[in-house]
Amino acid sequence: MGAGEAALREASVTGEGRFCILTVWPKSMGFLYDERLRSLEIVPRCLAIRHFSAEDELSRLAGDTSVMARMARHEHDIIDALGTACEELIARHRPDSIVLGCTCMSPIADALAKRCLVPVIDGAVSGLRLLASGNHIGSPVSARTMAKRASLIPDMVSAWIGTAHSPAPVATPDCPVCITDVE
């Protein structure tokens, strides 16, 4: 299961399970969301999908001016614009949560969550939380080991996106960074 599916599953059990998706990708990428919602049989729970970017955003993906690069740099104007989009979704649709439509939005998830009156679900965190829960199929990592690492999920996401939201974990007999035990 991927991060997006984990986020949608989390959203479908938050409150009454009604949510909106905010994605930085243009409308032409909507098929990705439609397919996941249909396959999970949760189409009625999704009140709206807000595609933030214009179609030409796809041609700027590798560039310094792309929405991904701007989010990674924590540019205030992109955070403000996406925050406003969240607020508009909440005012119009009254969802129980907002699902961020791509893990590339993880660098600004906390900033968006601070502006919202409903939970903001970050797929990167949801995916790691699912892994830590042990509710996944075929994982070679034991539930005991993952339970010990559940508190590190925010730190793992922070390291992955290149920011430091909290102090480094305290050293333990097993590796403080890795998900597996060093015994």
C-alpha cells in the first residue's frame, strides 16, 4: 500500500469519514485520485478534489520554479495560497479532514495544518504510521519492532523532507534512526 492509499484510508475513518483532497497537481492528473477512490470504494466520502496548479506546472517539474521546489523551500506565498485553498474547501464542503494529494506536499504539511480547523492528513506520515501499526501484508519487519519506532515517525518524515521539526531521538541500544533492531 502506498502513501496515498494510506492517507485516504485514514481520512475515511476520521470523524464521519468525509474528506476533501488538495493536490498541487493539475486537473489532468485527476485520474490518479479517481482510480484510488474507486478501488477503495470510498468515492462518496470524498467531497471535493481541488487541483491547485495549472496544466503548465507539469512542464516545470524539474525546475527551480516548480511548485515542488517552492514547497521544499517553504516559500511563504505557496504556503499561503495552499492554506487559502484548504480554508476554501473547509468553508464550502465542511469535511472532517483534508488529504494532501501528494507526498511532495509533506514539507508544508505542518504549516497547512496550523491554518486548518480540521485535520490535515499527510500521506508520508500516514504511510509510515500504517507501517508502524503492523497492519500491512508481507512485511519482514515485526510489529514489536515497529511499535518501538512509532514515536519516530515525525522525525523520519522530517529527515526525508530535509527539515528538522523536532530534536533527534535519544540513542538506545538499537539504532535510533533505522526501523529495524540492531541486536
